[in-house]
Amino acid sequence: MLPALLLMFAATLYRVGYAFLGAPVQWANFSPLAAILLCGAAYLPRKIALLLGAGPVVVADLILNAHYHAPLIDTGMLSRYFSFGLILFLGFRLKKQLNNKLLFILASTLASSLLFYLITNTGAWMTTADYSKTFPGWCQALTIGLPGFPSTLFFFRNTVFSDLFFTVLFVVAQTIFSTSRARITEAAPSTVRIPIQRRQS
């Protein structure tokens, strides 16, 4: 569990560090948060997954909002947190999956990317005055986005790439650590107890 926890901590620092380095556009939405939530819920105990998954999400949002001089709580958080809640739910469902777990994790990763894309951009369409509240306006929010910004499909592409990258990284780290721990356990000498016979009088 230790490598997974270290990876989650490092990934959270990466998200905050990205903002403080100027948030280069080409790395926009390349974030580890969805993978942290999904894999944490799939591999770690429920309380630890909630604490080390959802906790850093909230803390990072508060730090980034303060950094950008935005309200500590904004309307965009609602759609993001709803998306993260669904991703956690998918991860908890994966915990019970014993056969072909890796295949289900990769499929759930892609589903998480799609859910986040649809929900957050629909939320932006509903709350942003620059979008017309019509079907073409919704299509604009899901494709080209607002003038002067990269298209939302560009953000979606980065979301998919980052979710797959960090999910694979998490699974590989967890597998290596689990295998190493199993080998150490097998190599450790077992303690043999010798029964003490009482002297008969």
C-alpha cells in the first residue's frame, strides 16, 4: 500500500505544482485526480481511499482557487465533485471484481474520462452566460468551447491520456510492491516452536 499512497501524494503535488508553474496550455487537463480516485477505491480500504483520494481533491481545489483569486467555492466544483463521486463509485465496484480486474480497470478509466468530460462541460454550459441555452449551445460546449480557448475536445484528449497514464502507473506500482512483499514473506524463515516436555516425577 505504501507505494500507492506515495504515488497519490506525489500526483496531488503535481496538480498544484502545475498551476504554480504557469499552467501551460498543452498540459491542460493532464491531471492524476481521476486515476487516484478510481484506483484508490479499487485497491485501498474504503476509509483510506476516501481520505487520501477525496481529501487532496478538496485541498488542491482550495489552494488553486486561492492562487487564481477565485471564490473558494464556485459553481464549477459541483459538476467536478459529482463526477469524482461517480468515479469513486466505479472504483468501489471494481474492488469486488476478481476476474480480469485489469481489463475492467482500463474500461472504467475510459468511462471515467467520458463521464468527467460530459458532466463538467454540461455544467459549464448551464452556468456560463457565454453559452446559449440551446442544443447548439450545448454542442458548442462539448466541441469547440468558447472563443479564445482551446477546444473542449482538446481537454478531453488530455483527460483520456492522463487517466490512462496515471492508472497504469498506479497499477504497476501496486503490483510490484505486492509481488515483492509476497516474495519476502515466502523467503522469511518460519518460527518453529519446540514443545517443552515436563519431567515426570
